[in-house]
Amino acid sequence: MLSIIVCFSLKAQTTNIQITVISETENEPLLGATVYFDKLEKGAVTDFDGIASFIEIPNGQHLVIISYLGFETFKTSIQIPSNTEFIFKLTSEGNELDEIVLQSSRSTRTVKKIPTRIEFIGLEELGEKAIMNPTNISMVLRESTGIQMQQTSLSSGSTNIRIQGLDGRYTQLLRDGFPLYGGFSSGLSILQIPPLDLQQFEIIKGSSSTLYGGGAIAGLVNMVSKTPNDEPSLDIMLTQTQALGSTANVFYSKRNEKFGISLYGSGHSQKAYDPEDDGFSNLPKTKSISFNPKFFYYPSEKTTFWVGLNGTYDDRIGGDITKIESGEIGNHQYAEENVSKRLSSQAVYHTQLDSISSLNIKNSISFFDRNLTIPDFSFDGKQMNTFSEITYQIETLKNDWIFGTNLYSSNFDENDNATLQRDQKDLTYGMFINTIYDLSENWILETGLRADYNTDFGFFPLPKISLLYKNNNGLSSRMGGGFGYKIPDIFTEEAEYVYFENVLAIDKSSLEAERSYGFNFDVNYKTHIFEAVGLSINQLFYVSAIKNGLLLNSINDGFFAFENATDKIISKGAETNIKFSYKDFRWFLNYAFIDTKLNYLTGNPQKPLTAKHNAGSVLMYESEKWRVGYETYYTGKQFLSNGAESTDFVTMGLLLMRNFKFGSAFVNFENFTDRRQSRFSPLVLPPHENPVFPEIYAPTDGFIFSVGIIIKPFGNEDH
């Protein structure tokens, strides 16, 4: 009888409860959040409605810890039995993808509510890639699924970005929404954009011409700069490699009520590096200086005005090591030298007219001067680009509108002493309209139309449409398509490969602009397995077609002329991205299938220097004191232009970083298995005094070991 009374007494001192977890900004239930009673060592995971249920919780006061990937951990005390149902809101961390506002969408909507598929690389990952390569952004892009960094010159390192198998000229590079990198500067652009002052990368794959005009046939990459906050921020990064490369980066920002400033400077020095001792450099001798000051003015809470200046001086010389270090001696005669200067200005005025509408005015002027010199030939020219844009936006509860007009000019002027005068001027007027409409809680539609008029190539109507489906069970899907175009110019990968020697000018009377259409479809699913393991899967399918493709063909007497392809270039494929997360560990897996066919050639062959199969694995551990990353990447076989097939290869990297009060110290082992093309086939063919350089299909520099420190005297919070 006594035991029965005791049992009833214990039962009476416990209570069954429910704890609901929702997001603070959207008041939506969070599936898979962990709710844990500290002293009881008892936990549960929330269901589709964000509810975690507990039975027989002892009455009294308890400490509850609620955690969810991408949100700040929440701790609170609750009193039982004063209540049996509790509701708590979680605040997202700065790197929570669904809460990130992307500039390239031209909307203030978060990723979760944008139908256009946009890939995001945040501040944390940018920091990791800056450690791996502090001199430029190539590492950020190279390790993104479906993106290939195609090196076009061993001596200069000139590199183009290929998205989904399409040449670099089909990708538009933006900085803060400005098209600053293209044309004559495109081959060196990737090498002249340091990553330290960047806050995020936004990548749209597939035609994006409706919002940003011509050139975005394969997609666009928008690099967003850091902006000043109330607390001052200072980052100093010093790096040294075993390949005798030294880099220093400094970034400072601060704002007050009315004014703000950000200052960025970078210096890089690299000695000529020849890892296989064949007498020719795999990394050119380089001296590079970059600066980027910005000044902000905030006349009111509704208005921001800022102006910025980007400047780069870059001198790189590669080729015969003896010629580089000691001058021309005997048969040591070959060197390629690139001296380039870049200067661009940006001005932005943004004002909130009322609660739903805003006005934006932009202007940029970009100047690029490059001298490319090889024995017995020099290519020298200057390019001036201007961009002006006015947009008006209306954002209501369910519908966003943007109306815009812009003017883009490009003027390339070759040195007057050149035998072939290949000057080219282009002027393009554009108008566009874009709208995003919430059809329901689950369906969102985006449509847009751009009308561009080029004074030489005519009128280009560019429609687009995208549809998003999402639910509260972790499932979302996007599909969309659009049109694109590209105005012909001489700055192609094929022309860069022959140093623009004997390449005839663009004949506007006989050539047509390249035109494209594309479609993509993806499915994304997020969930938790075994309660504590987060899982995210994204599967993408795409197809793009280009007609009137610009080809460089050999004609009489060793000259080259541009012609339009007689049939289409078709690129289709799939990308798979999988992410696992468990406590301080993250594991990323990716695979890209790229099938790019040149239908204008007999047999519809695979595009040269394009691997059909690529895969990667990145395992990360991150705690308050340590960051460790281990990477493995597989690149499949590629066809060369002569029909030969290259070997496939695997590269590996290891990053170790230790955080201290003053900042961080790190070591990085890039490509530590030393995979490089010279292990499979020669990088240089005789004769020594006038060498032949085969196509580049694999890394050329091999293993790179680097050490460095990041000093943060104040402002340890990333802004």
C-alpha cells in the first residue's frame, strides 16, 4: 500500500510539456531543433510543427538549451508546472543562408524567398579561401561546384572562369553590382582581385542578362565588399609561401552617424618559380599592388551615398628562368611580360522614398592599360568602360517591382604603332522590368524583361521566368530560364592563347552577336538524421545553348579571323551538393557532370579542356580555438584540341588555423600530393629559344606550402 502511495506522489510531481521553437524573423516553425534539459540530461528534436514533446518532467525550475544549425544557441530557465506549453524564438546567426540578403537579385528578399537560383559564399568561407590564396579570388571560384578556372598561359598565369563548361567571356564579373571586369582585362581579372575586403560572393548560373545586360550567358559572379559598422574593424594579413611568394593585406573600416570609411590595400611579390627544374617558370615573377578606398555619407536614416576607387598595378614576367633573372644569354631568349594598370571609380546614391519605394543611381568609370610582350611581338592597348544606371523599386507585402534603365559603353584603343589596328567602340542602351510575386505561402513567381539596343548589333529582347516552391518540411525547388547575348570582341581564350598576334579585328559588318537561351531546375532538401546530424541535399539540372558562337579560325599567311559558328554550342549537365553537419564538424560532398558539345564540328565532339566528371570532398572542424579543413578534388579526363585525351587526377589540401586574442595563425598545405601537369605531360616543348606551350589541363604550380598570421587589433567581430 505504501509503495502505491509513493508512486502516485512521484507521478503528481511530474508534468508533460511541449516546447515550440520558431524563427524570430519569420515566425516559422523550425524542424530539427534540439531541445535539451541540462541537469536531467534529457533531450528531444522538434517535429514539422517545431514542437518537442516531453513526458514526466519533474516539477521545479530547469535550464533548457535550444540549438539549431545556423541560429544562435538559446538558453533559458523555465518553471514547471506553471505552464505546460512554451514558445521560444531563435535568432539567426550572421551566416544563416536563409537570412542573407543578396544584392545580385536586386531585391531585399532573403534567399528563401527568391525564385532565381543564387549560390552564396559567405564571410566564413571567404576567410578560409583567403588563407589558401590571399593574392586573388581564384581559389574561391575553383572549388565551387561546376566552375572551372581555365589557365590560358603558363608564363603569365592568365586565367578565365568557366561556368558549366562555357568559356570565360560568357561570365559577367561584378563588384557591388558594377560590371568592372571584362574585355581586354578579363584574362588577368581573376588574378587581380584580392579577397580580404569581400563580404560575400553571389553566383548565378545560367543566363542572367535580364537583370544585368549582355555578357551573362553562362552566369554572373557578384563580389560584395565589406561595409563599415559603428565599431572599427582592422584586419592585417601576412602570408609567406615556400615558393617565395609574399603577400600583405590590410583592411580598415569605421562609421559614425553621418560618415563612414573603408580602406583596403594589398601588396604581393612572387619570385619566378620552377618546381620541375625544366628552366621555365610555373609561377611568373610578379609585383602587384592594389588599393580600394571608399567613403560613405549618411545624410539621413533613409539615404546613403558612397564613392569608391579601385586601383591595381601588376607587373608579371614568366618564361625562361635565366632570361628573367639574368637577361638574354645564348638560347635563353623567351619571356612573356604583362604590365597592367587598372583604375575604376564607383558612385552609388540610394534613398528610401517612402515605406515601400526606393531610388538607386549608380555610375562607374573603368580604365585598363595592358602591355603584353613576347620576343618579336608586343600587344599594347587601353580600354575605357563606363556604366550608368537608375532603378526604381517598389516592395509590398507580396509583390516586388523594379524598373531600371542603364547605359554601357566600351572603348578599346590599340597602340597607334601596332600593325593591326583593332580599335573597337560599343554603346548599349538598356531598359528592364522585373517582378517577384507571392502566389501563396508555398509558391513564388519571378518574371522579367530587358530590352537592350546596341548601336552596331541591334535590338535584344531578353525575357526570363523563375518559379519557386517551398514548404515547411525542408523541401524547396526552383526552375527557370532566360535569354542572353554577347557582343563580339577580340578578347577570347583562343586569341589570348596566341597572344593576340596576327588576330584580325572584329568585322561588325559580317559578324553577328552571340545569342543564347538556357533552363535550369533544382531540388533542395534539408532535414536531420539520427537527431543530431544535419543533412542538406541540392540537385541541379541545366541546359544552355549558344548560337552564332564566336570562333577564331586560321586563314592565309598565318593570320586569324573571327567567324560565327554554323551550329550551336550546347552545354548540359547536373550538379549534386550534399552537406552533413554534426556539432563542430561539417562535411561537404559535390559532383558535377558537364557535357558541352560543339555541334558545328563533325561528330559533335566534347568541348576541349572540359572534364565531364568532377567531384570534391571538404571536411571541416571548427571550434572557438581551432579551424581544420581537409579537401579532396577529382578532375576527370579532358579532350585536348588535337583530339588527345588527358589523364584524370586528384588534388588534396590541408588547412590548420589557431585563433588567439590578437587574431589567428595558420598553415596551409595546398595540393600537398604535388599533382601538376608536368607529371603527366610536358609543359614546355622545344626549341628552347622559341618554345611551344601545350594546352593547360591540370595545375602547373604543384604543392604550395604557406604560413601566415591575421592580426585583429580591434573589431574582432566580422562586419
